[in-house]
Amino acid sequence: MKNYKLIMVMTSLLLWSMGGILAGDGQKVQVDDIDNAVITENQKKPVSRAPANTAAGEEIPWQVISSGGTEAGSANYDLRGSVGQVAVGSALSTNYLLSQGFWQADQQAEPPNTGIVYISLTGDGAGPDAVICGKPLTINIHFNNNTDTTVNGSSNGFRLYSPGGAIWDLPVCNSYGSLEGYYDGGTFTYCEVDGTSEDTVGISGFSLFTPGLPVGFDTIVMTVETQFDVSHVGDTFCIDSTWYPPGNTWLWAFRDGTQKKPQWQGPYCFPLIRDQGAVYCTISGPGTGANIIRAGIPFSFDIHFNNSTGQNVIGSTNGFRIYSPDGAAWQTPAWDTTGGLGDYYDGGVFINTYSWDGFNEDSIGLGGFSMFGGGIPAGYDDTVLTVSTWVNSNHTGKTLCIDSTIYNPPIAEWLWSEYGGDRVYPSWNGPCCYVVLECCNHDGIRGDANYDMGLNVADLTYLVDYLFKGGPAPPCPDEADINGDGPINVADLTYLVDYLFKNGQAPAPCAVTASSSATLPETDDITLTATYADGLTVIRMESDVDVCGVQIELLGTSEGSPAKLADDNLELFVYQKDTSTRVGILDLEGGVILTKGAHNLLQLPGKYEIIEAIISDINHVALMPSIDRIHKNTALPDHFALYQNYPNPFNPYTTISFALPIETDYELTVYNIMGQMVTNLSGHAEPGILNINWDASALASGVYLYKLTADIFTETRKMMLLK
């Protein structure tokens, strides 16, 4: 401890030597030499600067220090032939009067830039202009060098106290480390604490060879951690400046040799309150970010309750408003409270909306109460309300916000009621504001089909699901229009495959725009033909160009599955909806194309007609081929036939098709490889093509045999179940 005090004394002496003589807690001010002049009563004398808290007319004690010693000030003191030093208890004003042994302030001057010391509160115990009892609190001490020179040394003290007598946990003082890079002579903290009455803390330091605190320095230099027991709710806690022990100083020493008292705007006093809980907002939806939403894409404002009060909340009334500070409009919102308060408020959950039209300001009130249940339990933290909307692209660049407001009607309040009758006023993290951006503008190129802010194989599978499996539409259509021609189709898939796996050209820039209803170019170089015979439709393509993807819209559906007739390495996708079927054929690894010439593409059980087709050439240009919609052959089968099941291998469903030229009974039996029957699919049918769907989910993987017996016809085929 002796060494510690010695260091403090040395620090004070160093500050003395850098800045000049200190008089008590005052500032040294040089008075100009006056030849043959006597300062008489009420004569104005200019001096260096004003004390920050000196009022006009206030009298400040003074003394004159000369080579002959120190003499008390008087109404007529002769300064001829000497240079006097006037030391005062605080910083000086621009004009003073000598009157009855006092320098008297004539006017209040603007405070100069002498640096600023200020505090902030953080931690769970830091409330809005209050301290929350029962939660950790951190007091942050900041230095702001707003002067025009560096600070070479500083010593500042602070006292913690409660006017009402509250006590606090034993504080823990920490040097934040921000001074150490500037004070090579050392940084020292003082922490004389016991958590009662008044605790004194301080920080000091000095520079020997480094420049010191630079101009513009503004950061935390010391933290003090503590906490208040909930029994002190209603008291007040304060932090104020005080002298830094043991040198009893509050000053900064500057590189130009001056010493200045930094400004302090304390005392900072805070009421001690209990935890009031929190209501906070977040945002969700494709393309949303920390402060952005995407034009044309639905999103939700999500309202959460965090019951950190330690008590059950048995009622609440909270209001919210949606608005745009710069005039954006939005789609009329939809709200939802599913899974929120209804589980806890058996008395009901109530929603009131006002001016709910997506313009100017929309307000919504959320209220509810519990009659017999326990209410919202302590520790609850969940979504209680979602408000969904979207903003048209006409408002790109504008801002949309949600903020708290009072709940109207029947009571204009923002509060929670706790079990026991207490009211609390939860905090709010708003306003939550978001800038509207075009949906296709990040990274400059298209391709983020699933809109997760990345471009990868997940976007490819998302497009496959959308086009051929009935999956959800892309959140941002422009992103899914990979080639930038407007519509979304197989050409966008092949383009993306080429880019992802074949080092192909990057997707079209977002700046390239085209209508989603744009007409695709037609070509006579490609012809698609649908031929129906023997209960089957065969789709055939004749092309004078190489093709890397086919998308076909067909009229007709069937319980049977189509069989791919083209290259085995091509993927076949089939999606049936209502009375139509969509088929896609392409290689998702980009390695196989259909070269120019004639190709049987697929065979479908039943009668189909081509409605529309889109072909992707090797440059991923979407083309509309000529279509020979159907070649009809309505003749019934003229012989018995058992076809290969499809798909094969399968898991666990497959379709077995066969032809019956006459009305007859049939027996379709499935055997395992050991010859044991596993199922019998028998029946009676009119002449035609039958498609029998079989579910093998109860069987193990392996080779199975299926045998058809009808009239005098018998045939057996193999199939493979792969799980």
C-alpha cells in the first residue's frame, strides 16, 4: 500500500511539473504584466477563461503570488513591475472585477473545449434512465479528448453514493485497458469500496515518451461492476466526480504544458427500480436483414414478450404502429397471435386495429388477461404477435418502421399487470426501422432462388422443386430468372447447372430486366411429337440443334409412371396436378446433352396431349419448339403384354403396367427371390392398358419377381427394390 501511495504522489508531482503550480483544486492563470497601473475597485481585468459553473456576479476568492510571498487580495493591490499569478477554486471567466478582496464574475462565458469525462450504464441492470435491482450493472467511465492537443496525464476520481441510504454489492473496479497504449508511464486505478455510504474510485496515468491521448479520443477507460438488491427499489443511486486520492486532483495535463479541468456533467443519479420486463421487435422473412427488407417480398414484424420481472404477468395492454418516415406505402397487414398469449390468458386475447390500410400509419393493439390461470410465467420469452406485409418496388429506398404506442381502447396504456396487482411498464427496443431494397440487388447477379443470401446447389434444388415437384414459388422471381429473359423455366435450371458445376457464365446481372410474361422465341428447328398407341403416349423430339434441357406441359394424368427413353444419365422429373402433367428432362450435373437429331424422350401410360414445351439450348436460351400435339391411335391392344415396371429400381412405390386385349380376369403375383409369394394383385378388367401401383414399404431391399396370368397368357419379369 505504501508503494501504491508513493506511485500516486509521483503521478501528482509529474502532473504538477507538466502543468505548473496547483492551488488547491484550482487552475493556474497567468495575469499580464501591468506597468504603472493599479487595479482599482470595480476595474475589469481580462484573464484566461471561465469556470464552467460560475454565475454572473458570483464572487470567487483570490490571492496574488509574487516573489515576495503570498498576500491576500485587497481593493487596491499594486501589480507594477511584477507578473502575478491568480489562483482560484475553479476555472476563470473572461472578465472579472476586483471588488472587496474578490474577483467577481461579470458574465458567464461559453465553456471551452477542455475535454469531457462522462459515464454510461450497461449490463442487465441498466434500464432506461434507471438502475434495475437484482441484475448486474456496469458503470462505464469515458474520456473524450475534444481539445486540439494531446493529453499527457490525467487524474480523476468518482464517488458512488445513495441519497436514500441504499447499499450495493462490493464494486469491482477494472482498468479498461484503453489508456495503456497511450500512457507508457503507467495507468493506475483507485478503488476504496465497501458498498455502503460512499465508495470512491479513480483512474490516473501519464505519458513519458508516447504522445498521450490523441485528439478525438473517446472511449471507456474504466468500469465499475456492482448490483443492488431488490429491497432497495424506490431509492436512488448516484455517481459524481470527486478528487483523485491521494493527490486530491481532478485534471488533465496537456502536451502544451497547460492543465485543464475536464468538463463533467454529473452528478448522474438513477432511480432504483425493479425489472419491468421487455417487449421487443424482430423481423423475419426471405431477404430480411439487420435493417433491410426486400421490395415485393412478404415479411413479418415479430413482437416478443420477455417476462424477466420474476412474477407472473396476468394482464397486458400494448400497442404498436407501423409507419414510414418518408412516405412509403405497404400492403394492408395481416396479423396472427397463434401460439402466443392464448395459452396463458384464459380470459381472452384481444386485437384492435386502427386505420388498417397500409398508408400513413397503421396501429394495432394487443391485450389480454388471465382469470383463473397463472398468466405469463416468469422467464417467458416468445413471440406473441406477428404482423405480415410487403412493400411495392415503387418505394425502393424508403423506410418502414414499427414502434410502440399506447393501447386504444378501452384504456390508453402501455403496461403489464402482475400477479398481486402491481403494474410494470416493460421496456421497448424500438423503433425498428428497415430500408426497402430491390429484391434482386445483392452481389449484382441473379441465382439466389431460395433467397437465403447465397448462390449454391440449394438454389438449384429449390428451382427443381418449384418447376417439377409443386414446390413453393421463388420469393424473388427476378433472382430465379437466372438467364434474365423474364419467365422461369428449364433454361434457368440448365444455366444454373452450367454455372455451378461447369464453370459456365455467371447469371445475368440484376440490372438486366425483363417481364415475367415475356414471349419466348419460337423455333422451327425443334419439333415435339406425341404419339398414342396401345394405351401409351410416346414423346419424341427432332432437333437441328443440341439441347441440354426439356420442359413439357401435358394435358392428361395417369396413375402409372412415365418411362424415360432418352439417355440414362438424364434426370426425369414429373409433376401431376389436376388434369395436367409437367415433365422435365435434364442432367443436373451438366455433363449430358441431347445432340441434334431424333430422340424418343419418354413413354407415358395413358393418353396425353402436348400443351406447351420449352427447350433449353446449349447457350441456355429458352426456345418454344413446334408441336405436333398428338398422333391418335385409339385401337385397343391386340395382344397380351406385361411391361417393365417403372421406376426400376424403386423405393418403395412402383407401377406395373400390362395390356389386355379382351375383358378377362387377371392374376398379378409378386414373389421374392426365394420363390415365396409376397403379394397377390388380382382382379377383373375391361380390354386396355392397366397400371397397378404397388407399395413395397413393408419389404426389404432386394430382387423381386412379378408374374401376370390372364386367360392363356403368362409372363414373368424382375424388378429391384432399393431402400
